[in-house]
Amino acid sequence: MNRILPEILIIDDEKKISTLLMEFLDDYEEFNIRTVHSGEEALALLAVGPVDICIVDIRLPGIDGLSLIAEAKRLNCCRYYLIYTGSVEVDLSSELRGGVIEARNVFYKPCDMNLILERIRELLREGVNYHVHSDY
Amino acid sequence: MLIIRRLWLIPLWVVFWLLIPVESLMAFDLTGRRHLAEPPLLLLLITALAVSIWILKSQLSRKVRHLEKTRQAHRKSEALADAIFDQTAVFLGLLDTSGRIVKVNRTALNVFNTTMDALEGAYFWEGPWWSDRESAEITLREAIEKVMGGAIYRRELSHVDGNGDERIVDFVISPYRDDKGEIIYLIPEGHDITTTRTAEKAVAESEQRFKSIFENAPYAIAIIRFSDGKFLDVNNAFINQWGKPKEKILELFSSDISGVSQEKSRSIRQHIYDSGGIYNVESQVVMESGLLSYLFYSAAPILYGGEECIISFTLDVTDKKKAELALQASEEKYREIFNNAPICIFRTTWDGRFVEANPTMARMLGYQSREELLSSVSDLARDIYPRPAERERLLNALLQKPQAVSLEIELKRKDGIPFYGKMKASLQMDESGKPAFLNGTIEDITETKKMQEIMVQTEKMLSLGGIAAGIAHEINNPLGIILQASQNLTQRTRPDFNKNQSVARDIGIEMSQIEAYMKARKLDIFLQDIRSAAIRASVIIRHMLDFTRRTGSKRTMCNVQLIVEKALALAQNDYDLKKCYDFKKIQIQVEIDAKLPVISCTETEIEQVLLNLFRNSAQAMAEADPPVDAPRITVRVSGSAGGIKIEIEDNGPGIPLNLQRRIFEPFFTTKSPGIGTGLGLSVSYFIITKGHDGRFSVSSEPGSGTCFLIELPIDNSLEVIDEQNSP
């Protein structure tokens, strides 16, 4: 099993949440998962190397989740963004709503992690095709 | 007779003249003077004379006897005449042709208190019986002139008797003629007719009086003939009443003006005759002016001019009648108001009995009718208040402020169910100043109060929602940890998971052993419990947030029919629902008006409300005891000028009355813990009333079903709702 696993970055200030999600996804041995606990850390990491999927909490210390996504998009260092939030006050700004963030990419805590897993797999399958036809 | 006797003497005289010379004869004349005659002749003469004397003597004595007899007869006649003249009751006199008094009878002298001596030779007009001598003279001179012309003068005159009283006299002067027909005297005579005239005058005056009463009586009086109803006489009031001249009326028949047929008129007359009269009958008549008049009519049979007639009295009571009708109409109007006012109106005694109450009051208190209420309530404090102290409270308030008291009070229906009323009452004192009556109104404010309570709760929820949004993140994170941890536990104890198997093998145990242990110790169930509790808590948090969350609630022109269909489809596929009961067993009936007004709404929200109602309905019917025979949900959507009405009606067990006012209350639920959050209906209420400016109400008859009514207005001012309304 020598193939390169898709990179997943979980950004959540609630360490237990990110750890438990990482543990869950890790069991499937389909992904290479890392966790960070702030937007700043995430951006630093993304600057080193791009990832396939970011799972972003909205409420974060420092820059918030949406700003993080906007910035990461600008840097073009991540293919997909999933939102995983404990608040229901997500105001998906028109910028994000029109493009990357669809309702099906938003998950509210607490959430059945199987749903997140399914969505990740879906995105990555799409991504294969995308990958083939793009220069990325 | 005398002449005949003289004729008998003629032959004697012839013989005598043959026997004596003319001159001797001449010696005799009728005066009886005699002359001495010649001796030879003398004897003869003496003889003849003797014979003649004898004859004459016998003649004379006869004549004297006759004369005497005649005189006696004459005297007797004269005495009789005098007696008659004096004794007659008639005033009688004798005047010469110039008018001087010759004689006046005793009757006159006595009555006028005078004597013949005073009168003899005086002119008749100078007699004491005249009140005005000058005019008497003129009158009498004229009269005498006429009588002298041979006529008889007759006239009624007035005299004054000896006592100064008036005597009315039928006065006549007639001529008295002698044998030759010459007028030698005038005979005045006077019949005293004072008594007759006085009586006549009295009769005339009496008649005049009654005529005047008849004519001027303020009642219209008419006399009609019994046989044909013709008017024989009518008075002024009658003429005025009918506005026709009297001559015209007297040509008419009663049926001509009374507006009834001749037949009817006849039968009325007959009835008056048979019953001896009718009294104060009220009737309507159309007057010539075309106006309707009300008459009060009385009639009785009378004899009038010898004919069978009817006298009728009519009084025009139109004004009174109109006032009466106006009063009646006014009463009617107020009775209508009283009976139909949508507010309860009452009057009670101070000690607690109804005097009056309107039907609305009876209905509100749960009685069939006003009559039932009035007859069955005998003690207000006991019968219409849940606690007698409530009435006490009202009475105390009234004593403080008798003019007007307004208070919210708890009342009780006939079936004992309490409700809230807003009572406005005033106190009425009796003459001695003691409290006597309570007058007032009651308005059932149960609904208002219910809504108020809901609003209060909603407000609470709004602030709660604000707090909830703030803490949701904090709570959701630990919930997320619980859920994820439990999920990881589940995942890592799964015997069929590759990673688990390899890890277990490294340790030296089998996953199947772990699984067996977990089952034996019910660890799997505990994990499931942790998981469901976390999900349940998260659902509660989410519903609480529904009170504030507006994100994504975008108003669009929506198709209510589609929303209904979608909600029904969701309900039919609802997994939770299926667990408890089969929605497909419920007969769904959808009635949607062909043409509905377009309204704007947030489709997902209305959908959520409908789904909620379907779910509640289905659950209620599934749990009903006794079970519902043929469970049915009817969805009725109808349009009106104001908006759209959605009714969701089931034939389930209904909602008990005491719960109806609480069902919109947040966290109020009749379901077992974990089944319902108690937020569904309050969120729905909030969505409809706050979010859509509509109305949301329930009506339910325990045992026969429930109907929720949603009213969404067409003109929705909330259309420009702030989409970014976040706390």
C-alpha cells in the first residue's frame, strides 16, 4: 500500500472534537489526517503544503473559520472545505455560498461522523476526475 | 116681532080713519094728545076711543110685558157678558176708535195692578202694562189704523205686570161693528203665554246647549243611519278629522270613508246593534291625504228623528299610536342589541340572583338558553364563580367605586370549567341608599388570556433563544464530544472492522470475544443510550434556536399546494413516525381551492409547521384510547380576500379543554420524555404569528377531533425581512 493518501486537515479549537474525528477517520486508513487548533496554525501548515480537504470549525480563536477558508481559497492551497460547527449562526456569505460551500458541506455538531465520512469519500471521488482533467 | 105686531094694528087704524073726520082724526097723534070732538060724533068717537084704548091698553100691557121680559133677558145677558168679560183669563178691553180706553177687564186690572178709574179715557198705550210707552204708541197707532181698515192685528208683545215681571202676550186687536157694520169700538185682547214661551225658550236653550256640545265636542261624533250607514249628522271635530265639508259628508255612507266594504260596514252596524254598543275599538284608516291614521272608536245605537241610528265617537290617536310604535320600535331595537350583542350583559341583585341576562351570557356560561340560565342559577357566588371569594372581590370593588368597576375575574361554566372574564359593572342603590343591583357586561377573555400567556412565553423564548444561540456552540461541542466518543467506541468494538481485528490480534484476543462481552454486559446498549441522549439534547438546542434563527428564511411567492404535498410526503416517509405508527393507515383528504391568492412565505418554515401538525395528529390518533376507527386527516386550503386559510383537521381523540390553553406553551408536552420536546407547537406558533404575521389557533372537541387553523395574510409587511437577522 504505497499510494499517497489524501490529506485532510481538521481545524477546531476543541481539541477533543478534532481528535475524536481524526481517530474515527483514521480507522479507515484511507486518509492522512492532521489536526490544528487555530486558523493561524492551519494557514502556516497550508503554506508548507496543500491539502485535499479542510474540515473547519467556524468559531475559532484568532481568525475565524470563514476568513480562514477565504484566505486558503485565495492561496489556492486546499481543494475542498467542509464546515463542522457547533453554532447555528453560520452566515454563509454570498461569496462562499455561491462557490465552494454548499449546504451539504456543512455539518452541525453533534453529528454522526459517518455522514462526514461519506461526504469526504464523495468529494474525493469527484476529485479524482477533477484531478485527471486539471493541471493541479 | 115688534114689526109683526104693528102690522096686526093696521086694520084697526084703517077703521078708525073711516069713522072720524080727518080733522078729528088729526086730533090724535101717536103721542096721545087729544082734542075734544063733536057730540054726535063724540059718542062714536068715545066708543071707538074706548075700543081703541082697550085695544091699545091690551096692546100696551102686552108690549110692556114683552119689554120687561126683554129687559130682564137683556140684563141677564149683560150680567153674563160682564161676568165673562171680567172673569176670563184673557186680558180684555174696549177702546173707542181713537184708541181711548172704554173698558178693561178685571183680569187685566188685577194683573197690571190698576183701576178703571185710572184708565178711563186714557189712550191704550198710556196703560201701565207697557214697558216703553213711546214705542207702544207707535205700534198701537199703526195697529189701530190697520184694524180700522178692517183687519185684525195680531202680534206677540211683552208687558210688564204689577210686580214688574215680564208677561209675554199673544196680543190681538179686532174691530167691533154696530148693526150697520160701522166700526164703533176696538177690542184689544191679550193671552198671557209667558209660561208657554218660557218653557219653549228653556227647551230651545237646552237644545242649543246640546247642539253646542255636539258641535264643539273634541271627539269626532257622527250619527249614521242603521239601515244603510248614511251620515245624518256630524260635528266639527268629525269634519276636521276627515277634511271634507259637512254637505259632502252628509251625502256619504260610513263605508265610503272607513275603507271597509259595504258588507263589512253592515255587519259592524249589526254588531253594534246586537251588542248594544262597542267601546274603544282601535282601527287603522287610510285618510284622504293617503296617510295612515289610528282611530279609537266607540259606537252605540240611538233613536234619532225617530229612526234607528248609530252614534259614533272617534278619537284620532295617530300621534299617540306613533309614539307608541316608536317606543315599541325603540324597545325592539334595544332588545335586539341586548339579545344579539356579542358581549354578555347582565343585571343581578346585590345578594346574588340574576334579574336579567342576555343569550350571549347564557352561551358563555354554557347554558342552552337565557331561560335555562335564569331559572337554574339561584346563587351567583356558588353557580358562576369557581370560588365564592371571586364574587366577594367584585362586590368589594363596587363598594369602593360604585360607578364603574372593571376587573378580570375567574368565572365558571355550567360544567364547572373555569374561564377568565373581563367584567365591567356598576352598582345601583335603592331609595334608602343601600346596594341593590349590579349592571354590567362580561367579556370572555380566555382566548385573549391564552394568547397573552403564549406571547409571554414566546417573549421568554425569544430571550431564551438569544441566550441559547450564545451557548449553543458551547453545549454543542461537548455534545459533539459525547456523540463522537460514543461513536468511536462503537466503531472500535465492531468485530467486522479490519483495524479492530488487527489491534485485537496483536493483543491476543478475538473481536468476537469482545463483542460477546459487550453484549453480555449490555455495553452496546449503554453506548446506544449515550448516543441517543446526545442527539436528543442536540435536537432540543436546535429547536430552541429556531426562535431566533432567521438565516436562510427567505420569503418567496409560494405555492401552498406544493408545500402541503411536500409536508405530507415528508410525514409519510418520516422514519421516527414509522417507528411508532404507520402514517399510511391514515386516510388523507386534501381539499384545495382552485384559485388561491398568492402569498409570500418561507416555504421550509410553513412546511415545518405542517409536518409538525401532521406528526402530532398521527401520534395522537395512534395513541388514542379507545383507538380511532378510521383515522383521517383533512387538509383544507381556502383563499379569501385577506389571505389563505389552512385547516388541518383530524378525527382523533381531541384535546382536553384544560390542555387546550397550554398546548402552545414552550416545553409543554403530553408525550413521554424523549418522544417530544414540547417545542413543536410553540415554534409553529412563533413561525406563523411572528414570522408570517398570521394567526394560529386550535379548536377541539374532546372525543371527536381537533382542528388547527392557520391564517396567512396576503399583504405581508414582513416581506422585506432582514435576512441577516442574527443576534
